[in-house]
Amino acid sequence: MMAPNDGPRLIELCGKVRDGLISREELTELEQHLLHDPEAMLLYRHFMAICSGLEQLAGAKVADEMASTDLVCEPDGDLGEQWVNQSPPKSRSRKLRSGSGRGWSRGRRSWAISRGWAIVGIPMIAMLLVVSVMFRPWRDEGLAILTNEHQCEWEGDVQLKVNDALSDQQYVLSSGAAELRFANGAELLVQAPSVFTIGAADKVTLQTGALTLTVPETARGFRVETPAGTVIDLGTRIGVLVDDEDRVEVHVFEGQAESRLHAGGDAEVLEAGQAVAMRLTDTVQERIVAQQVFFAEAVKQLHSLPVVSGDIELLVAPPRSVRRTRSELVDLGRASLFPELMGVKLKEPLLVTMTEPGSVATVETRDIAIEAGAVLDCYMVHLAVPRKQRNTAEQVVAEGSFTFARPIVGIVTHEPNRLHELFSNPLTDYPNDRRTGLEDDIGGNSKLGDSLALSADRRTLTFRLHVHGRQAASEEDFVDQFRVLVASQ
């Protein structure tokens, strides 16, 4: 991204393009900025738009001189056309053209134009460009930009891609993770499932979900509004988590943050390694220990996660809870896949349900062993009945697949509690079920049952899960869930 010190140099280069005086070396320098930095391209576009507007103001003064002259000289190469195509319509009226046959007459016209708009516009353009460099109002396309993403799925009409701008509205991220950058330098990593609203250039509201906020000195004081209170980042990196019951957690990993309850009470200033939990009706904040495990650190670290498809959502970090009665995953209506523990070395053989494609197994099978010494990464697939469908005759069916870059070593579909000591994240609240909820059939009808199929290369698992509203009415935390064990890196 463009550093503050780059601004004056970019303005100088843009001015040389405008006047047809840029050298090949300078053209190459500018090209590198424009082709690799969206902020530099935005500055170029606004520069040319301002010049075009001022030139039109001065046009009446130099109309006679301009009547018989041709267009201004352009820099050589393909980049000139790219610039023209990126420029606003008004600036395209000054389309650049290469050649040297009438360079002197073009130069005279360029000088005449410059003389005219210099009289009326030099003070104005100087002021606008200084403000642009210092405060970057030229990012009028939105309040933040999507700088990176990993398997993002957005609800509603929102379809964002890298370098798209985000404006003052609500966004629902249902799968994956998204990195945003604000004009003041603040960086936000939002992880699904999350609902958030960008309210200003220095504020975001997190209704539910989790985010990591990195704040440099230029963005000190950036605020995160939550249902229970306000979090003010006083510098560097924090994590904020809002669960489905409006419990808010603030974790400080570097620097400081301040948390204030909406219900009143004293504000808390948190140092690195400290955290608090608060609720909507609280007047006292509960001190807890900061936990990085619930927060992704960077999108570039997520590419080892599986690629999901169908009725399944990717969580890039373990959730705070997967209990039916208190979990951010309850009302998704789709399955979720999330990492639990990585790099677990088996001290003794482990009995699992399936290890090979095409093997005949029921969900209760447990006679296939993975040998001791294997080093495994564990992922959980979880499907819960949404609240609105509890105590009803409705069924929830989730069908999809996920693909790993490394082989699947085994699948476990029986007694999840039996494996908690090995693979569960100790900070996640799990269901109390003694069973996984998976069934081969219901009332002898296999079409109402659950099924799993492993691909020939053992990298893709295709699933069909079925849960029923009546079953969710029991006192147990009824869910469908199973574990997938993958060879660790």
C-alpha cells in the first residue's frame, strides 16, 4: 500500500505525465506504483480529474490558441492506454498520443493550457493535493478496502473481491475470512460467521462474530462497537469476539485497549496478555486471559485449510462454543468445519470409522486402527438445528464436500467425547452428547440417514447430514458432528 512519503513523488510524476515531460525511467517508476498499488491508482485518477476540471475552467481564456492545435503528447508504451482507461470520463478528453512530428505545436498548446489554468487553479490544485496526501479523501469509493480474503462467502447482494471498497452498511460474512484496510492505516481481519457494520473511517460495529484489529499510531483510538460496550484500540493488535448471547470478549495481544460498558461502570484499560468478558446488562467487566486461538492472525496463514463446497461454511479458527443452547453456529442452517488441534502425535493406536475410500462402514464402526506415532491435524464438522426449527416436524439437510491439500488419514463418527482429550480445543465449549448424532438410516429408510464418502485420492470427503427439529427438542444438545484426521505438515 502507498506510504505517506510516496504522495509528493507520485504527484510530481503525475504532473509530468500531464505536461508530456515524463522520461522513460520515471514512466517505469510510475508504472510500478499504478499496476501494484490501488491507492496510487486512485490518487492518479483524482489528480487527472482535478486537472481536467481546472483546464475546462481556463478553456475560455485560451480558446483561440487551442482552436487549431492537436492533442497533447503522451508517454510511450502500453501503460498510457491503461491510464486513460482508468481515468474518469472528463479526464479522457485529454487522451494522450505518442509521436514527434508536431511536438513543438503540441508543446505550445500544452504551455498555453498550463498558463490558462495556472492563473485560475494553481492555488486550488495545490491545496487539494496536499489534503489528498495527508488525509486521503480521494478514497471516496468507501471507508475501507478489501485487501485480502480466504474463501469468503457474503450473504445478500454483496459480492466483494480484492480491492473492492466497503461503505457505510451492514455486511454478513458467512464463510472464510476477510482483511480490510482503512484510510488511516487500521487493518481488520473479520472471520466467519460474523455480522458487522462499517460506521466511519475509524469505527466498526460488530453485531456477532470475531475480528482482529491491528492499529498503527496513525489510527490510534479506532473504536469497535459491540452489543455490550465500546472497545477503543490504543495501538497495535486486539481481538474482539461477540457470541450469540451478546457475550463480548476483548483480548489484547500487543499494546493497549480500553473497554467501556454501555450499562455504565468503570472503564478497563487492558495490557498485552489481558482480556475481559462483558454482557449487555453488566456493570462490571470480568477479567480473563487473552487467547489467540479464537482469532486468525493473517489471511496468508490460512491456505492450509480445506476448500469447502456446498452446504458447509469454513471457520478459520475454533468457535467459543458449539453447544446447541449457546453457540454462534446454531442458526446457520448449514454445516460448519473448523480446526481443533494441530500436530497431535498418537501415543497408542486409535480406532476410527474409515481410513480408505470404498470401505464398507457404518457410523458406529470402530475397528479400523491408525497406528501409534502418526502425527495428525484434527477438524470437526458440526451441524445444529436452527432455533426456528426446534420442536417442529421440519428437517435440515446439509450436503457438500471439502478438499484438503494433504491425505485424510481417518474419519471418526462415534463417541465424540471419547476423543476430547486427544483432539478437542480445551477452550471451546462442546455439546454433552455421548453420540455424534449420525445415523445410517431412520426407521429403515437410508435416504433419511447420514452418509460420508472418501475420494480415491483420500483428499476429498463428500457428506450428507440430516437433523430433525423434533430431535432437537430433547434436553440433549442434539447435533450431527464428526471428526476428520489429516496428515500433519
